[in-house]
Amino acid sequence: MFTLQDVAGRVVSDPSTFFTFRQLTGNRQVGDQLEVALSGAPVRFQVPVSPDVLVCEIDPRRYRFVFSPVFFGTPGSSVTRSLTVWREPDEWTPAFTAWDALPRSFAPLKRVLRASRDVTLFDRKHPDQVIAPLLVTHTWDGLAGREHILAKTALLNTYYRLDSMREPIGGERSWFSFVTRLVAIGRERLLAFVDPEMHTRVCHILDHLEQFRGDYEATPAENHRPNVPAALQSRIVKMVSLKSTHARGNVQLTLTRLRDPEEFLLDADIDESGELLRHLLDLFKHKVSGGTHPHDIHEILVHQDGRTAGFDLGYRLV
């Protein structure tokens, strides 16, 4: 008997899931491939007797391909396995909470959005594409188009992680509390101007890494230089970058010091090369390509924090 659960621990429904049993030695198929419509309940099979160790390939339509744990095909034996499956990103659509219905925990994001005029879509091929004069109220609720929707989803993911992480020096402020104005959002990152104090604290962590080595590590900053908008490139003085460990959600904070006037630009993303994402995706046959999908980040965040009181990303996948 197999029980397929999503990252929130709910037994999944899926319109068409294929189960293929194979011998571990030689990869030889045992019995017929079976197609099952999952309806939120465990599924049972009668598997032909096999002297070899067996594994089941499970291929749902709306979730990622996954292998079962191995088991013995011993006559008369009963096998029960529970598996966690991740969503297949393009099979799901985010249903966003309306602006006026967002809970109090989104007040810091609303504050920043009200102060952020002409936020652009982060797209190196088509830079300076303004999403809206202001991303608030009906503009927030009415955002449409694939890339804009992906950017909105990624913004909510990144906001959740930055707002839920306290900077480790004083511990009284979240990383998001330093953000003053958004510049650009995309499917993988946000760019924003921040309070200079954020740069001070990031540099302190980098200068005292031994003290923070359980939670943070230094990472190259120069590969983020192309992410700085063209209009700001000539003002770059120095860049520094810090990455949280996988237990903290793989957040990467890259800060660019600008001159004339002195300002600090944050490039924040939930690192696509982080250990947790690599580890979890190693469980699946089909890997991410073309950059991390915001729906994969959704799965990480729900997997890590979904059972925490008050957990809310501002959207759900339907």
C-alpha cells in the first residue's frame, strides 16, 4: 500500500498516476504498468511475486516523478510506504490573497510597496519594463501575465523568508525591515534599496564569520553585478554577499554600495544552488531547469514551516 502526501502532509489527489514496479537488479519490469486516479486516499496493489528487491516508479500528472523506497516481493508479505511528492510547477496556479484580505503579518510588505513607484520586471532581455506605477490595491489584485505572476509569487516567497529571519547581531529586526523601496522583482529575486544599517550588519557578519558560521557563509558577489540595473552600473563602489545555511532557507543577500549619492541596493533570492534544494530535488527524476521555479520554493517553505502557527505565504497553489 502506498500513501502519497504533499509537502503539507495531505494525502494527494491526482487525475492520472502511473505505477511501474521493477526489479532493482537489471531494472526489469514486474507485471503491468498501472494507471490510477488518486482520490486523497492510500492505494493498494497486488504485486507479482519476485525473488528480487523491488522498487516502484511513480509518475503523477500534477506531481513530480518519484521512486518508492525499495521492498521485497516476498510471497504473502504486506508492504506499507508513505512518500512525499512535490508539485510539478507548471501544473499549478497561484491563487493570491486579495490586498485588503492580507493578514497583519504582511504590513511590512504593504509599507514597502506603497513607497515603491514604477517597480520593473527583472528581465535581462527586456530591462526597465515597468509592471505598474504602484503595486497596491486593485493593481496588486489585477496583476496578470505569466512572468508578472511568477514575479509576484517569488516576491511573496522572498518576503516570507526575509521577514521570518532575524538579523543575528541585535536580533530585534527582520532582514526585510531594512528594505525601503523595491526596484525590480522577477521569478528568482528582488532588487530593493535598503537602510544603510543593513550593509553595516552584513559586513559585520562577513568580518566575524567564525562567530556566525553555523548560520551564514560568505559567497562571491561579483557574479551578481549584471543584476544591477544599467542606470546604476556606473555608480557601483563595492559589492558584498552573504548566504544563509540550508537550515535557514538558502537566502542570499548581495549588497551593492552606490555613490553619488551613497545608497545601498539589495539583491535577494532564495538561493537556487542551496543544499536543501539540491538535496530535495535529488529525490526526483526530473530536475529543475531554467532557474528555480517559484512553485518549487513554495514547496520548500511549506516543507520547512508549513506547520508553524500563522504560516501564510499570501497565496496557495490550486
